[in-house]
Amino acid sequence: MNRKADTIIINSIEQIPTLETIRAIPRDRTLKLVFEKGIQNQREDIGENLKNKLLGFQIGIHTFEPEINIAKLITDQEIEDNQDFFEQCAKDYRQLAEELLLKLVDKLGLTLNQNFPFQTFNELKGDKRQIGKMEDWRYHVHGFHCGFENNKTGQEIQVPLVFGLEFGDLDPYFFSIYIKSTPKYRPLPVDIFEDYHDGARINKKMISLGKFERIGSNVGNHSGIVVADRQKVEIKSYLELEKLYKEQKKQIKKSKFNFWKFIGLRK
């Protein structure tokens, strides 16, 4: 979704819009402040001050160009008014993610590590099967995810691989892309312009409303966010997985074939 941009040339501090003026900007417009040479050296300080005072806004201080870009993010009230919609999106995400991943496991003839799916799919990296097609979907294994894109509808979904058999983790950016690319949600009841930052605000507010909740991960120092109203599954932590694998190794060593025991010369 594109927004129209209003540009203001800044030659002096007095030309910077007031906080009240900026707060009144509608979400379908952005504001670009372009600093002329005489005031360019103050641009970063001005940008940082705006960041501190304009909560609920995305303030982008351009690294090279003498400009600051300002965009209003989705509001708490908009999220609260549409909480049922976002909750249903999260449930749909979880259901589709699980369905696609299990179909791919079957198609590729994989043995899914149910405690740590990442291990199963990580073995595909560098393999020609890392990228491919399944029915109407293109898939791509990358990072901690397996991404799917529908060739017919353009719908996109990223399935997480580091939460055991919980495939409903709502990464802010990926969740926004999923919502915007899903045909049945159109027209959206509320616009999402900034995929990551709007997504992060949606997640934060939905957690405060009790609709979403945080979960642990198979990977240390990593967590996720899922819809609260779901059938919960066990997610083993990194330490639990490490302990489990050590126990499995011990069992393998104990169960190794012993020829002398087999022929009855040892007990």
C-alpha cells in the first residue's frame, strides 16, 4: 500500500512542523523534511528529538541524504477495534503454516524431527531441494523459516522451524506480509503501511489484550508470539534438546550389536 508524501524544505529551525502538526498527519500520508546546507548539521539531533517525543511514529533519519522521513503507525485504537480480525488472521496463519509444512515433509520424503524441525530442514540447505514447487506453491528454506508463495494468488507465508511443532509464530514483518497478500482479507478493515513497525505494534497490543502470547523457542535467546486461543504444543528449550540428544546417544551406544552376546558367550 503506497502513501502520498508531503515534502517540506527546511532552511531554519522555525520551519520544522510542530509536534501537534505532525501528530495530525493521517496514516495514508508521510512527511519528508529536507534540510538545506545551513541546517544539515542539526538534522540528526532534530531527528532523535522527534523519535523521543513522537511515540507511535516511524522517524527515519536518512544515512546519506539530508532528510528525515516521518510516518504515523497503526494506532492502539485501530488495533483494538480490529482485534477479532487480527486474532482470526493469526489462527489462519497457524493452520495454513502447519498444513503446508507437513505436505512438504511428505512430498520430499523427510523424517521430521518433531522436537526440532529446523534440524530436518537445515539438511536441505545447499541441496537442490532447498527451493522448489509443491502444488500451487513455491517454497524456499532459509534461515529459521520455510517460505511459501502461492503461484496463483500471490499469498505469502513464512513457516517457523524453531518452535517444535508450533508453526504459528507471528514475526511482525512476515505476519503483515501474510495479511496483505491473503485474498480473502481484502479489502482490509484497517491499513497496514509499515510492514515491520505496524506488525510489531499489532503484536504488542494484541498481547496486552490477551489475544496473543509469547512462547519459548528451541533456540537460546529467541522467542516467538502466537495466538493465545490454540491447542498448545510442547516446545523443548535448547537445554532440553541437548539433554535429550545426549540420552539418545547413550541409548545408541548401549544398544549396539554385540557379536559375543549374540552367540551366547556373554551375557
